[in-house]
Amino acid sequence: MTATMTETRTPMAAPRTFPRPGLIRLTGIELRKMADTRAGFWLMIATALISVAIVVIQLFAADPPDQTFKNMFQSTLFPVGVLLPVLGILSVTSEWTQRTALTTFALTPRRERVALAKVFASVVLGVVALLPSLGFAAIGNAVAGGMDSAAGSWSFSGLLLAYALLFNVMNVLFGLAFGMLFMNSAVAIVLYFIVPTVWSVLTGMIESLRGTAEWLDLSVTSTPLFDDAALSGGEWARLAASVGLWIVLPGVLGLMRLLKREVS
């Protein structure tokens, strides 16, 4: 009598798949990464402290009629516009200097989605950065009104708030574009500060370039955003031209580089 051996095959388990993270979740992750680093944290602290210092200086140095909510708010936008773009730069360059790109692009292989999340995170950062400026200006204006009856005007228009929002977002995207283009923290930060400054100096010194500066110097074309009046069609056109040169062009070139660069 012989026994028959039967082979029992256990079905293989299906590979486990993970849901693709949504764009909102990716944007939240990118925002958290901006603040989680030591450089990002102290950069935001420094921006807030400089804004407070500017308000305090206005309380003691400005004439009472100039100590208004509008003037204090607009003055706090300058440190935000100068320093926050560095966060936009670091949000891209740190992926390569800290080697987090290995994890980022492994979890989200479609790099264009990561780039889009960084853009959305930069926009959110530009919006949120208005809140401390509004708060510091409000406190400073209340103190000014208590010190002198001629100070403390609360006159402020929604148009100025919209322009301030646009100003903040443009500057953060400016930094993000430079970060994607150069992908090196030191190089991108140095060029972000030097190149626009040199361009502004040259257009101010060379008379033949002044007409060009009216279209291609972002510091010139963004100046009307601080006026309490609607921009004309020509001013919007000049602003769009300078944004195209300093934000859109390096952003597109940087995106192409980001999509093709080998992760190592």
C-alpha cells in the first residue's frame, strides 16, 4: 500500500499598497519642513524680532501724524519680504544638502507633485506671514495713540491688505524659484541677495537702463503696491514682466532641473 503525497500551495499575499498622499497633505508636510529645521525656526524668529524693532523705532523716531496703523504695517513688510524668501530657498535646497530628497522622492515619485506642494506651501507661508505684521502694527498703533492724540490712526483699506498679500507671496516664490534653479543653499542665498541688488544699482547708475528697470526691476515695479490706489493697466503689465523674469523664468528652469536631477 502506497501513500500519495499531495502538495498544498498557499496563495501568495497581494503586495501591500499605500495610498498616494494628497496635495493638501504634501503641502502640510512642506510647511512643517520649513519650520522644523533650526535655520528655518531662527529665521522666522529673526523676522519677527526685526518687525518688532521697526515698530518700536517708529514709536520713538517718527512724527505723531506718521504713527499710524497703515505705516507701521507696511514697514513690517520689508523684513518679511527680504528674509522669508530664504525659507523658500531652503525648502528646496535642503532636500539635497540634507539628503532628504532620497526619502521625499521615494515616498512621492512624481516630483512635479512635490514641486507643486512646495509652491502651495510658499503661498500659505506668504499669507500667514501677514498675521504677525498685522498684530505688531496694531499693538504699536494702540501704544502710539495712547502716547499722543495726534497719532494712532486706524485708517486702512482692504486694497492695501490685498497688495501686501501679493507682495509677500511674490517674494517667497522668488526665493523658491532661486532654490529650484541652483539647488545649493549657499549659492542660491548669495545670488538671491546679490543679483537683484546689482541689477538695481546698474539701472540706477546707467541712464540708458532706466527704461528697462521700469519693466524688469522687481523692486521698482512692486513699489505701487504700497500706494493706497488701484494699479493701472500699465503698472500691472510692468509688474507682470518683472515677475516673469525673476520668478516665472527661474522657476520653470528650476522645475526642469528638479525633474531631471539624479537623486543620490
